[in-house]
Amino acid sequence: MLELRNITKTFGDVTANNDVSIKVTKGTIHAIVGENGAGKSTIMRIAYGFYSADSGEIYVDGKKVNIRGPHDAIALGIGMVHQHFMLVDTMTVAENIVLGAETGSAVSLDLNEAGRRIRALSDELKLNIDPNAYIEDLSVGQQQRVELLKALYRNAELLILDEPTAVLSPQEVEEFFAILRRMRSQGKTIIIITHKLDEVLAISDEVTVMRDGKAVGNVKTGETNAKDLARMIVGRDVLLRVEKADSHPGDAVLSVDSLQVPGRHGSSLNGVSFDVHAGEIVGIAGIEGNGQTELIEALAGLAKVTGGTVSFGGKVVTNRSARELKELGIAHIPEDRHKRGLLLASDLAENSILGVHYRPPVASSAGLMDSSAINKRVGEIIQNFDVRPPNPALPAKSLSGGNQQKLIIGREFELNPKLLLVSQPTRGVDIGAIEFIHRKLIALRDSGSAVLLVSAELEEVTALADRLMVIREGKIVGEVDPKRTSVEDIGLMMTGG
């Protein structure tokens, strides 16, 4: 279906793809795996016309083609769903899907006919999407289905999916994979870019492994395993499980009592109470949209509390500002690194001082920035947290998602927090970086800090947490010992089973 031959692509001094060749067989699901910055997304964006290769050739259905932009790719039957969705929130599903593919004039545009075709496609693949629904009212999983429909509406025979499960709950992942299998059975070809080895083994027929901009291996999925794939990806043996000693909790650092925080549709948090002690990781498990976001943002000073109290170190800090809370010793790693974590157009040095830009040693008593202090800080973060490429002058947007995450984590860890609020710490992060981040979180716990962890990855939160609370519909519905409770039982609590 698709063959990329000897593709090379550079961005300035960085070689993103170095003589890469990949063959994708028609009617299969082909996984592309590798570390952050290995060149996975770049090579697929070249196939989609998002970038132009410096050298190399592209073949579709055995014919050499010249893909100058996404319009050419779409005409050849190639569609792409990006990691960060490209949808207009204030428009309907149908309006988003026909956007850019309108026939006729604005006067003669027939949205009703488009809606009928969209509904037929949705029914055929059991996507359960209403063409008249507004994007802003859909869950993340439903929005992803809209992106699939957008590609299929344009008659895509080959679908490229970039980190498609990064924002989905475990239940949504299962539903999504069922959709992909139905598409494969209809003859569609699917390329899935992912970091998650269990998903690669569950869904794909073949795997291409990339490392340092090169394709270093291609294997049949049925002839490999997670350990061998991890070794190919990172170039060394990788610990696929979390190793940690028992915790030794101290005094309560954070106390939450009867907390209420409003969401878009009524109360998102309704009477939540718990404590987090020094020297422990308390995990929160739940399907996304059940109040986790509102909880972390309220504790970080980013959302208004309408009832109950938050105490930190024995003092009531309810509705204090984000700056005040940071001054007290609370650090925050947000779930959405683009919206809450980074200034994408600013360089790594500027991003490394967010939250401390107004105080010594970064700022002098006269309010002037100390460039040597800034360079020292960003240099330590880059070195200690393995941020690649290690160039402080690069804009944050030029980093891969995993390296953006490592920059944020390094910045917050440098504060030596008494309490770390961390949400989705390894979302969109490769296997080597996941191992690294997990070790850093456990080391922070062992140093005496309190950690409140929210993760949609059930295996991650059960492996890291010393105590685990389950949240559903804005309430804590139970607390369990993750060492003594099965993932299946926790999943039942999450869904109300």
C-alpha cells in the first residue's frame, strides 16, 4: 500500500530521518514504535505531505508519487489523525468533517446530505457519532472518532494514527481497537504510531522500530514480545515494571475536607475528603471526566472551590492563588502540557523559569533577569532529566511530546516541593522515558515529599501508588491497597460495576 524508500529529512542541525525505508502491506495494521524524537511522527508527516523529504522516494500502490502537501495525500487515499486533534470546538461534527472538503459554493452546501453520509459511515463502523453534535460537548474519545470519520469521508484507504490512545481511558481503548479491527476487515490499511508496547502486541500485524532517526528493525508482531521490542527501541534492556521499597509515611501534608468544585455541567467534585502524607504516593484512578482534572486544578490554585476546605501543612489554603501555593511548596505537573505547562513559542530557558521568574536567583532585587542563573537552571534540568535535543535556545514546540514532558517535570522537581500534584505524568511518553519518570517520582517520595498522582493508565497508577483512591462522578467511591487489589476489581469500581 505504501513504501517509503531512503527518506532523509533535516531541520537545521537536527537529522530527524536518516535514510529511512518502510514498507506497509495493504489490509494490515502496521505499528511504528520508538523513543521520543526517534523520527516516527516526522516520517509519517512526510507520507502525509505535511513535510517534504530532503531526499528519498514515496510509492503508493506500487507507483512512485510526488506528495507536495496533504491535499495530494488525500487525493491518493491517505488520511492522518494527529496526536493533537484539529477540530473546531464551536462547530458541529458535520461542519468539522466537511471543512476543507466542501462541494459547490457556500450557498449550495448541503449539510443534510453530508450528515446522512456521515451517519452511514458512523453506523457502518459502530462509531455512534451524531453529525449534529457540537465538538465541545463530546468526550475526547468521541472527538477522536470524529477525526476518523473526517478521514473516511475523504475516502481514505490508508489511515495514519499518531499516538491515538494517548488521551483515551482503558475502556475507550478497547472500543477504539474494535473499530480498527472492523476497518482492517473492510480492507483499510492502518499505520499506528505509539509508545505502548502492550497495545502494539494487541492490535498490530507488523512493527517497524525507529531509533535516532533510523529504522532499526521490522518484525512480525506474532514473532516478538514486549521485552525484545523494548530492547530494540532503547538499545538496552528496559525495566518494564516499577521497582520500589515500601513507603514510610510521615505527617499529613495535604488535607482535603468535603471539597466541592463546579464543572461545566454542574458540580464536578462533590464532597471529596482525603489526606496525603509526607513520604507517600497517593494515586487517584478513574475514567477521565469524573472530576480528576477539577481536583488537581483546585489544589493547584487554577480552579475555584465552592465548598469544603483545603489545608496544607496544617494551614487552610482554600482558593489561594497558584503563585501563593507554589511559594508554600506545592508543585504541579498538569495533564495538558500545551495548555497549562509550556509557552510553546518560548525557548527552553524561558520555560525552565516559569513560576520562579520573579524571585532570586533568577531575578535580582531590582527585578532584572540574571542570564547566568537562568542558563545554570535550564542546563541542570536538561542534564538531570535527559531533555533532547539539549539546546536551551530551541523553542518548546520543536521538542517531541515526551521531551516537553521531561522539561516540565524537571522544572517542577527543581523546586524541591513538599507536595507534588502530578496528572498524567507519562502521557505520550516513550518506554525509556516512562522508566526514567517513574524512578524520579519514587525518588521524590523517598526524599520525604508527598505526591498526589492522577493517571488514566491503570497499570501505572497501581504500580506507583502506596494508597489508591477510586473516583467516580465527582466522589471518592473507595480506597484500596494496590498491592492487594486486582486491576479488574479497580476497573469495576471505576465503572460502578
